[in-house]
Amino acid sequence: MIRLGVIGYGRRMQSVLATIDRFRADTRVVALVDPRAETLRAQFPDRLAEARVYDDVDHMLDQEKLDGVLIGTRCSLHAPYAIRVLARDLPLFLEKPVATSWEQLYALKEAADRSRSPVVVSFPLRVSAMCQAVREIVDAGVIGTIEHVQAVNNVPYGGGYYHGWMRDDAETGGLWLQKATHDFDYINALVRQRPVRIAAMESKTVFRGEMPAGLRCVDCPRQEECPESPYNLFYLQGLTSAVEPNDWQCSFAVDTGNHDSASALIAYESGLHAVYTQNFYARRAAAARGATLIGYRGTIRFDWYQDEIVVIHHHTGRVERHRFESTGEGHHGGDRELAHDFLQIVTGRGTSRAPLAAGILSAQMCLLARDSCRTSTFQEVRDLTSQMISRDARAPQSPAASP
């Protein structure tokens, strides 16, 4: 039996564990840290029946003989709990973003440098079938070397970032760390170069307004005219939400957080640059997530929503189309690959294709993009260890003790 400890059993972790269960590898959740633990045990009796509940992560790690740990808490707690697991050298599945601030990222990097823990970061796009196929085409030299990247993420379910708890960017780190962390990561994985410079800009032109702070949709007198109300999401669009709509807050209130569109320019070592943009008010068929990779010999276009890769040969006029059967698996099959990798590291039979170093680099890029937006400057993507040393050198020094 593979004994797992879970820290934070929210919707995302429920999905991850359900995918792991499908491998029939005799995995059991034997320990749980979650403030709603008793409610969850009643809701998931099969999966959590054997789980002992702990109020403290260190107490769980001290008491249980675990084969692996999964962290699925709210975003601001990912890094603090990961640091405690890394200190035990245990296999770890870590939800993204791996950190929400520079302070957390520095502490996580220091913990990772001291740890022997194999880690799977929740980056399903990089291991999805489509991304792996694109990488094979690039490696075959079909388009030559990648010289330019144009990437897009038009999010059709963006309302959730303004109605519920994720509207609090102090809790999540903001939408660079919520969304772009995935996209920066798969771009890095495809170009296989280190980024050296980043500049970014963000806007908030739609999800803002003068409605009162704390207003819930269910209490609003304008439900029938607001296109973002649960009433109209169902009536006009046929959509329902997994989030309890009675808890939704107004996305046009004065206390709504998060930008609603943003773009970044990323320079890489060779001189190639990528342009990335994300948008949170596109809907329906306007959804897009993918990239165009351009070389001298050809171009690759791919979109996860379209389940298609198009390869254009510049000098012959030949066009290839690669279609993917939609399996209905989470994140276009990427969740299955992540679950597989986690089982591999837990049993010592394989390695992670989404390692912690990738999560740290992506978070660093997101924090730099956020800083760039705030300062209207280009930001250098420095080696994080050097950046930490520079930070320490600039920090005020305590006065020497008197003899």
C-alpha cells in the first residue's frame, strides 16, 4: 500500500487524487490536514475513511510513515507547507503557483537546495499529449530552430476570478501567478532556453465598477440585467458553476481584485523573444490557449481548445494537420501524466517531468512580470541564488554588539 498525506483537500486535490486512484496502484490517503476535515470525511467516505486528521502539518509528518505528500491548499500556503515537507525529503505533489511573493520564493529555493525530495509541480500543460507532440516536431528540426513565439490564453471561464475567493489577489498572488505560470512554463519547456529579460503590462477595464464592496449576487437588485450574475450565466449562456452561487460577490464592485487582461514580452538567451497575452472576458468560441512557434523553415500552431496542431512548411507549401481525440481527461490529459509521474517518484521507479526547478523559474518570471507592470520597466531574469545573495547584501545589517 502507498501511504499518502494530504494538506488541503479542495476541488483541485480531489480531482488529482481521483486521477491517481484510476491507476489502481493501491494508494490510500492515511493522513489529512484541512480545517474542513470532518465534513470532507463525510463527503468522501471511500477515499478518506482511513485518514487520520491532524491540525498541524509537522505533527502529521512526525506521526505518520508516509510515502508521499500532496499539497492543495489555498495559494498563499503552498510554499510554507512545501518547505516543511521538503525538510523531510518526502516525495511531493505541489499545486501551482509554488510561491506568491518574493519572500516565499527565496525561502522555497533555499529549502529545495537542502532537500532530496523529488517533486511534481502541477504543470499539466507541459506534459499533455499536444505539448509533447509539439516538442517532438520541434526536436525533429521540421521548422528549424524556434526564433519567435506568439502565445495566447483567452480564458472563457474568467468570471470565477472576480466572483469568489480568487478575486483576492493578496491570497492568490494575482493572475500572473494563477494563469501565466502555466503558460510561461510550457513556453520554457518548448524553447529549452533560459529567459533573460521580461517586460509586462496589465489592464483592468471590464471587471471594475461602483457597486458596493461585499455585495453578493444573490442580494443584488440588478441580477436580471447583469450578464455575470448566476441568473444570466444560466439563462443567457446555459452555464452553471461548481462554486455555490449564493456566495458569489459582485464582479463590478469597488473591492474586485485582479487585472482582466495582460501581456508580456520575454527575451531568451539566443535572442529569440516570446509574446504572451491573457484575457479573462473572452467567452464561448473565443476561448484560445496555445501558441505559434516560428522558425525559418516552418511554423507550428497549436491550440488546446481546438485539439489540433498545424505545421506549415515555409519553403514547400506543405501543410500538416495533427488532430487529437478529446479524452475528457483533466487539462487535456496532462493530469493523467502528472499522476503517473507522482506514482513513479513515490515508488522510486521514475522521475518528474514537472520538477520544482521549473515551478520556481515560472514563479520568478510571474513575479518579475508583476513588478514590471508596477514599475513600467524591463526586469532581468537573474539566477535566483545570485538574486538572493544580492538581496541579503542590500538588507540592513544589525549593529555589532558592544564589547
